Amino acid sequence: MINQLPIVMTSLFNKRKRTSVTDLQNERPRIIKRLEESCIRLQRSFAEWMQGKSERLSKQGKLTLLLLFILLSSGFSLYVLAEGLWIKYTTKQAGVFQLSRIKTPLTPVKHGRKEGVGNIRDGPVLSKIEYREIHRIKLYMDSLSHSPLNSSGRSLYDSISRKRPGLMDSLRLVEHLYPSQTK
């Protein structure tokens, strides 16, 4: 009885073999392969059955069946197309396809906004006054960034940089592009 106890205890605490993700991935292609094989088998048996039925027909009978198949399939396709396009005229339901006019704005669009709206100008995009203000802000931010680490200026610069991470890059870009608009 004592000798049997360790065997029972070890069998209770043995880890069961678990199926891993790779085992499941390997199993899936087998299922797909079986499904493909059964579909091919079904297609082959249907083709053989149709071959047996069509062997008894004369050449003119085969041509008649071909013409009938073409007429029926094209008629059904035209019916589906017409129903999708013109169902809204016969009933209150909207069709599958809807033909409508494309609405275009009456005024020309420039830079994503209508002309005469907002700050779009024919001349320079940035005036000298605006450029000076941007340059002054950049100089102020540069002075804050070069202040000592323990000062309130440096902590102000860090908080601005955290809230507006691309501000300094944008200011540098504006300073770089401004001279090109004045040429």
C-alpha cells in the first residue's frame, strides 16, 4: 500500500501534454487540405455526370443548350443590374447602385479653402510683422533653453516642449522658409 502511494501522487501532479500554438497551426493546413480534396472530388464527379449526359446529345442539341444557357445567364445578369439601378423609381426603397450628381463648390478652391475665406493671400504667406513675432518667440525659447538647469526658465522651457513637442522645429522651419517667399 505504501509503495502504491508515490505512483498515485506522481500521476496526480504530472503535467498533461498541452497542445501548443504551433500544433494548432500545423493542424489547420490538414483540415484545409481535406476540404480542398473533397471539393475537387465533388467537382470531378459532377463533371463526369455532366459528360455522361452530354455525350448522348447531338451537335445541334449541344449548341441549343449552350445558346439557352447564354441567354438565361445574360438575362439574369441584366435583371440584377437593372433592379439595382432602377428599383428606387418603382418603389420607395433605394437601389443597390445610386447615380447622383457630384456636387462641386461654386468658387474655386485654393489650398483646401475657398478663396476669400480665412487667411489665404495672393502675396506672401507671412508678413514681416508676423515673421518678426515668430523670430522673437524663437529667440525667447532659445534663451529659456540655455538657462541653467535649476532655474525657472529651464523648467518653463521643458513644460512648453512637453505640451508642444514640434514647436521648435516649426519655428526653425518658418525661419528657413521665410526668405524664399520674399524673393
